[in-house]
Amino acid sequence: MTYRKKNGTVYSILILVCVIGFWLFENFYTPATYSNNDTGADSNNFPKELLPSSTTGEIVDHSYFTLSYNEPFEQAEWVAYILDKKHLTYDDRKRPYFIEDPFVSSKSADYKNYKGSGYDRGHLVPAGDRRFSLQAYNETFYTSNISPQDREFNAGIWNDLEQQTRRWAKKYGTLYIFTGGVLENGLEEIGQEDVDVPDDFYKIIARKKGNQLITISFLIPNKPQSSQLRSFIVSIDDIEKETGIDFFESLPLKDQDAFEKQNNASGFKF
């Protein structure tokens, strides 16, 4: 009888230890940081003079992209990165874990906030644009680079825009890209950390032609769309009004005026 009691106690303790261990793993384990291990000449050389303003001052430079993190909304208000035609490779990469960004002072939101929410973990810098390097690819899985996106939006028109952007990179060479959700009060929130769900997402694409900047900009509601991409072309001025972000803030105002009011595709052929 005593032997059975001891066995029962041991089994109960083992089960309790396993439960606690599993809980600790689920809630506190974070895979190793995606550290700088193969950066080189193609690492983050985004021109500082082209970066937008930050409403928070929380600017983080990763090896292959830069972001401005907005802690109250638990996501980046913008990401900025270069896409060159030589980046567009078909290297087979294994999808890594989504992990918190250790370079954000408050750490970025845990990916578990998205579980059961009905929203995708939508990449801002697409992983498909970064297959040329393991380091570059893995970095896109920091949770500072994701935002809640409607699944049909993410797989539909947003994917169409990413594919079109790659075609432009192949055609024109180097592109300078800014992407983010429109962050404002009153948005739906998901998860224990109250990650906000943007109603709209924007993308600004710029290229250089001599000393001139040529741009095209999109503002698309975060829901399924049946209209063509052209229907969502807006001016940079429109996006600045929606976001409160000053894009190309370091450029002289006369240079900004030359392209920020444009709301057509004259410099980018579909």
C-alpha cells in the first residue's frame, strides 16, 4: 500500500513538472536572436536622407531593413528597405520561428497574439524579397516586421502588389520601399498585448532617375478586394495625412513637392 502511494506521488510530481515545463517553454522560450552572421556589401545601406520621420523615435536598423516601432500599437509604423533585381533569387529557405525583436527597447509583440484571431501574421518586408541570404530571410520573421492582415487581403491584392513590386525591381533596378499599416486610435485589437489591426495598409515605392526621384504610392483597405491595383494609387501627401509621418523629410521641400503630390503611375509601367 505504501509502495503504491509513493509511486502515485512520484507520478503526480512528474506530471506537475512536465506541465510547468511546457508552460514555461510556451510562454518564455525564445529561439536565438537572428544575429549578424553573413552580412556584407549587400547589408542595410538604405540612404539616411530618404528615411521618413518617426512619430516615436524608436528607429531600429537591422542588417537588411530599417523600421520605426510604435509600442502602443505593438507594430512598426513603417519599414524601409532596398529591393534590387539581384535580390530576387529563388533560394529555398526554411521558414524560421517568429520571434520578438530584441533590438526594440520594449521588445516587439509575441506572435501568440495572432493565434485564433482570424488574422494573418502579415509581413511588411516580404520574406520572398529576402531569399538571397539566410540572414536577410530570417530577419523578416522578427515580429516587429508583421502586422495583422485579413487573410484574403494578404493572399490577394497585397500579394499582387508584392509581385508587381518585384517586376518593377527587375525592370528598373534599385527600388526604395516603405510599408506599414495606418495606425490610429479606435482600431480593433487582438491578443493579450492588444495588437492593433490597421484598417488600411500603404506602400510607397521610389526609384532614382539621374538626380530625380520617381515614386508610386498605394493605400489599400485591409479587407478582400476585387478592384485592380491601379484603383488604389494615391499621392504620398495623402499617406502623410493618414499616418502623420513625413516621408523624405530630409529632402528640400521643393524636391518633395516635385513628386509627393503625384497620384498616378506615370513613372511605373504595369
